[in-house]
Amino acid sequence: MEKNIYLVGPMGVGKSTIGRLLATELSLSFHDSDRVIEERTGADIPWIFDMEGESGFRDRETAVLIELAAGKNLVVATGGGIITRPENSGIMQSSGYVCYLTASIDQLVERTARDKKRPLLQVENPRQKIIDLLEHRHPLYSQAADFVINTDRRSPKSVAMEIASLVLSANR
């Protein structure tokens, strides 16, 4: 397979967990764009947001995406906001399959409730923030996606198997 597989979707949908399983299933290399950014800067995402703002973080995110997109046979778990820059959608679409992972608001709130490493959710009402982000980002995710997969109440393994099947069928 020459194309990459990009997992997009909101925070807490399971992109990293599913991505690792998918990469193992297809014998591909796995990369988490947020982890790559942290490794390169030697700082965590909340610190980057504090020091450089969301715009500075998005610049780093695009640079890492360009680098990863130059590779082949990769599974890339992206940050939830990668889709907010139109050029990022184009980069992913031209170099691979884009899989939009979805989940209900309740599931997203439940999955992110105790995570303090998500700068955008460090607000008084994280549930409302998730709703607001999804309202803006859902059309962007949908427009970029080759596949849309719901992860609600599903095991990461079953989602990874579904994506593998879809990608292998599309790659024939």
C-alpha cells in the first residue's frame, strides 16, 4: 500500500489507540502527530499552547503533517484541530485516506473528563466546549473524509478492523 491513513476527529474519539491497533493490523508504521510535536519541541501540548498560542501550535502541526505526508505506509493519528487549516485537509487527501472517527457528545465527555492535557478543554464547561468545537469542525471532518466510522460503545480493535477492511477494499 502506497498511501497513508490519517485518523481525524474530535478529542477523545480514540484516534491514538485505534491508530496503534490499525498500524499493527496492517503492518504499517504508526505516528501520533501530537507526540511528534512534543518530541521535537521537548515540551507538552499545553505548554506550547501557553507559550505560542493556538496559532503557534497549528503552525507546528502543519509542519509535522507535511513531513509525515512525505512518507508512505503510515497510520497517522492527528490532533482534533488539524482540520481547521484547509491546507491540512489537502495534504491528507492527496497523500492518503482520511478516516473521520465519530462519537456521541456523551462518549467524548466521558473519555476526556479526567484528561488535563487537553488545553481547549480546560474551561468551566468542557461539555459545551466539545459541542462548540464539533459544531465548527464536523463539516470540515466530513468534507475531508474518505470514510466515516462511529466509535460509540465499540472496542478500539473492532474499529481498527473496520478501517483496515475499508482501506484494503479501496486500495484494490
